[in-house]
Amino acid sequence: MDLDIYDFDKTIVPFDSGSTFLLFCVRKYPYLILLLPFYLVLGALYGLRIIGLDRFKRHIFAAVRFIPLEKAVRAFWDKHERDVFPWFLPERRARYTVVISASPDFLLREIAERLKIDVLLCTRHDAHTGTLLGKNCRGEEKVRRFQEAFPDGAHVCTVYSDSYRHDRPIFSLGERCVHIEKDGTQTEFSYAAQYGEPPNA
């Protein structure tokens, strides 16, 4: 099977979807401002490295337990679907499409359906409490999730991401590597030249 792999945040859309969604919810449901002390403490603990990223993400979406989540997600993508970079629209994609993202599943499933994404792999959260389930889908975990989804292997034609640093593991899977700039433009690069080693080394 030939396929392409895409990151999501700042790759398919020009923003971080998780944090943008939380701010959207605060504006739509102003009573969530009562959670500000909780978020300030959580942010301080993470900033001081008292807790790691997984523990931070385990609680960052706690606000979802206080909102009608499905309605909020639909409203969010009604507003932001237009921000998807035009080159990612279904009619412009050439191959089977796999999106691998650290963003929460409860947020991305809606837009994945709208954009006719074939396979969505992202961080799993409890949709009732926002609690992280399992590992954050980031770095090497993206490769593990991909291999879990395609146990018989697949030919990865192109990998698209905005992050040379964080998505080195999935870039190593592709025949071609494309970096997405802030304005959505694409810059193809050589994995070996960028990282000083051949892919899958």
C-alpha cells in the first residue's frame, strides 16, 4: 500500500488545535474561567519541570467535563475548517492519507471525517473527563502507533510536518520528506542531509 503521513497541528492547519480549542471554549463558555487557578498551577508545575509532558497533558483538557463536548467540537471546526491549508483538501491529495498527531482524539475525529482522512492516529483521551489515556502520541510514539496500525507494513511515499525536531521519527519512515512552513508552503528536504544519517538508521 502506498500512503502519505501528515502531522496535524501547524502542518494541516496553521495553529495548535488543542490550545486553540481550549481558548475557544473559554470564550463560548465563560464560566470556565473559574478553572483558571487550576490551569495556572498546572502550567507552573510543568514550567518548573516538576511534572512531565504526559502528566501535563493528562490534565490539560479537564475543562471538557464541564461543557457539551460534541457540540463544542462541531462549533470549533465550523469556525476553523476554513483554516485548513488548501493543498490538503481531499481533491488535492494523491494517496491514502494517514494523520498522526499529538492532539486529542475527541477533537480531531470531527475534522478527520470532514476532510476524508483515511486513518487518524492521535492521543487518546477520555471524552467525559479529558484525562489522557495511554501515552502522548509524540516523537517515537508516532512510529509505534503507525506500526501498530499497519502491522504488515506500508510504503510511505511522503511525510509532511512543520517540526524538524519533534517529527524526526516519522520523517525517517518516508521516501520523501516535506517541511511545512508557517504560511503553509512546502519545502522538500533530504533526511540524510538534515539529520546526518540515512532514514531508519
